Amino acid sequence: MTTRAVYPGSFDPVTNGHLDMIERGLNVFDHLIVAVAVNADKRCLFTVEERLDLIRRSLGDRPNVAVDTFSGLLIEYMRKRQVRVVLRGLRAISDFEYELQMALMNRRLAPEVETFFMMAGESYSYLSARIVKEIASMGGEVQGLVPPAALEALRRKFGGTR
Ligand code: PNS
């Protein structure tokens, strides 16, 4: 039996923390779908196409990872793709409340869907796409926090980080 999971998120942009989750997720699941949320409510720096492209370029050629988008409810997407596991990362205690709320709400909406949490790698426990964007927008150094494709994209958006 092939075990599959959906790793959903905004990925605005993909960070080394996300890539670490994907890498370690593949130690647990045979196949991952990285699902980029098309969220009308959330103002993203990068378009969905840009976010997809950055993930694809950062992952390289991996037959056991698919990159896709979804809009609307995550559980509807899960049902459409016939996947029953949502993979999410936990960095700090501060993530817990939001993640618990989402996991329980998703379970209420779709009891057949289970959320599987993995702790972020310790070098990424303080890393978030939001903080990366803030630092990059003010000219700070984000090399080592995001893959080269995202670093280049941030430099293009903000006219060059150091
Ligand atoms: O990377 P993020 O922003 O933490 O990812 C959050 C995401 C996209 C996984 C979450 O907002 C989501 O699932 N959005 C889809 C809409 C939905 O299903 N909302 C109800 C969840 S309880």
C-alpha cells in the first residue's frame, strides 16, 4: 500500500524549513503532494504561479513529490485527491494553538482525514516565510534561510538583499 500525504501551506515563498519538512516527510510517506493554497483573504508577496515555480525549482526532479494548488477548503481538496493525511510542521509552542484549531476543525468537517505533525528541524524552529519577507524587504540577509531560487526571487522583488 502506498502511503500518501498532502503538505498544504501558503509557501510565500518556500523556505528551507519547508524543504526540510518535505525531506523528512518522505521518510514517513511514500508520496507527498505539496499543495499551495490560493487564498483570496491572505495577501501574498508572490503569485500562485511564482510560488509553484519556486517550489518546483527548489525540489528538483522528484518522482515521489507532486506540486499542486488548491482553493477553498483543504478537506475538499483532500477528498478530491483521495488522500487522508495532512502533513503539518510545528515550530514552537506558539504554532500549537492555530494548528490545533485547524486540525480539530478539519477533523470535524472530515473525520476520515488525519493531521500528522512533525517538529520542525531545530535549525528552522525560528524560521517563517513572514519573517524572511520582513528581513528581505529591509535589506537584511536571508541567505541560508531560503533555497537559491527563492533568494533570487526575493532579491528581484525588493531590489537586492545583501
Ligand atoms: O502556510 P500556512 O499559511 O500556515 O497554511 C495555512 C493553510 C493554507 C494550510 C490553511 O489556511 C488552509 O488549510 N486553508 C484552506 C482553507 C481551509 O480549509 N480552511 C479551514 C481550515 S480549518
